[in-house]
Amino acid sequence: MLKSQRIFLLLSLISFSPLFSVNQSITIKNIYHHRGSPHAYDNALELGNIAFYFSAKPVIQKIDSKLISGNMQRNTYRIQGARLNAEQQAKLPIITKHYTLALRNVGNDVHMIVSYNAQKVASELNTFDSISLQKGVSIHFLNRMLCNVRQPYIPAKKKNRQKTVVIDCGHGGSDAGAIGHDGIKEKDIVLRVGLRVAQLLKKANIRVLLTRSSDQDVSLDARTSYANNHDADLFVSIHANASKNASAQGIDTFCISTPLLHNENQLSDSICGNVLRDTLQLRADESKRLAQLVHQSIITNVKKQYSTVVDRTIKYEVAQILLGSYMPAILIELGFVTHEQEAKRLHDQSYQNLLAASICDGIVAYVKQ
């Protein structure tokens, strides 16, 4: 083999290594635990998922996998060059009826220990680039008994059951969200709009639940777990945008797209890989349809009165609020609080009511289709 060929082969192996290149120092920035419905194991594919944000692309290796007692499976993974700080350690271990997860610093690495009943549970890992281009890893815990039932897995629904929509008013409490002109706070705007959306949906005979109905702290994973625990049909998260560019303005809507998630077969059980992939694809398709109806409703109605409003279109992103919701889910950015004119509109009650009515119309259109 020629020297140039050896160099090319070496570079190729580095470029296509299973989980990226080695980093000397990786910070675990956040850990989110999105719980599934705890009372419906027989009819729930997704029992929960634990998602990690890293400061850089991690290198993860499975270093041990064995049955420790009876049917209990224990997998140990090494996250090379990572460190677990005190704040993250306080969130651990994660213990549920179906699985447990622990992390510990070992030398220059972090070891992740995942345990579950191998007869009832399977684990699948995905990697992704999240908002702000942080690197993410998500461990999905799945009902092994349902993996071969159908693809994608669709839970049984009661006939004529009233639809349930969870409205998520972003931020709240100590988290003000974006702060714009004249001290306008994102958390206040989205709460008013969200409460109005809930009122209108109830009039349309749609059951509505709110992740918060007052100025209170609610974590991201508590919001998704709340929706999952109540077997919601739709999840709509409402936010307002911000930018260092004072001229940035407009309305956009986000939903998840499966090409953004990368299955790591060498780290997964693989028995549930196909059904999880197909289930996520169906949810992504439905989320896109919901996003199109809601976004178009907002843009059409708002432009009738405010012709200069900018349509920033539908975008695809792996936000934790979308990743952890086990139903079609969207995130709406109502406008920029950092844009002087748009901030004034967002602060106006009549404009908030217009936005709320438009969101409601889009949700009702989806439910009726």
C-alpha cells in the first residue's frame, strides 16, 4: 500500500468513527429525564428517555454488558474526557420502576451505568445536534413486549375520547426568558397568550391542560413528563424570540425531524430500533402537519391586520421540549421582544388575543382533520 493510500485510509477511519473524535475535555451541561406514562405499561412503547447536553461531541463506548441477577441487564458506557459536576450529580441517580441510570467520574472519564429488566425493557441510543449546536445523546427506554406488535407502534385510543391538548407557556418564575424593550419579559407574554388559547380551546370542546397557569418555575422535562403522564394528544409550547440583532423580527414554528436523530446501533439493544424509528417518523410527520396548520393560521390572520409581519417559516430542531413529548409537538416563537415595533405589539392585549385565536384555529383544524 502506498504511503498516500495509508494516510487516506487512516483519515477515513477517523472521519467515520462510530461516535465522533476524541475531545480532551467535555462538560455535561444538562441532564433531562422525560418520563413516559407510569400507569400504562401494557399500552406504552416509550417508558421514558434521558437526554444529555454536552459541550462538544462525545466519544461513547460500551465497555460492559451483562446480566447481574435474574433478568436484570446492566450496561456500562464510558464517555471519554467528560466530567460530571456537583450540579449534575445532584440529579442522580435516576431510578424508576422500569430502569435506573447512574453516572460517576472514573479517572479522566465518566462512566454511565444503565440497568433494566431485559425481558421487559430495551434501550436505544440516539445522538443529535440541539439548539445552539450543543451535542446531545438520548437514551430511549422501550417496552420490549411491544416492539414487534406493529410498526410504527400506535397506542389504542378510546373511541369518541375527547382530545387533550397540553399548552406549555415557556419559562416562568425565576426564568424570565428573553427580556426586550422597556423590560418586557417573555414569560409574561407567553403566559397571557397561553391562558387565552386554553380558554378558546375549551369553548371548542377540547380538553386543555397547562404546564403552568401562573408565574412559576417548571423544568423542561417536567413539562414533557406532564404531557406524557396525561396521555395528551398534542403538545404546543409557546415562546417569544430574542436576538442581538435589533432588526430581527418575525414568527416561526419549530418541530422535530427524524434526520436530526442518529441511531447508534453499536450502543443499542437494536431489537426495538425499527419500531422506535418508525414511531418517531410518524410523530414527526404529524408534528409537521400540526406546525403547518398552526403556523399558516397565525401568519394569515396576523397579516390581515399587520401586513409587515415577517413569516420566518417552519423550522426543524431538536429542542428538549419536542424530543421528550410522546405525541405530536410544536414550539411557536410569537415574535422578537428585542425588536422595538414587534415588542410593542407583543405587549398589547389585543395582539395577544389575535395570536391566541390564530393558534386555537390551527389546533382545531388539526383535530378535525
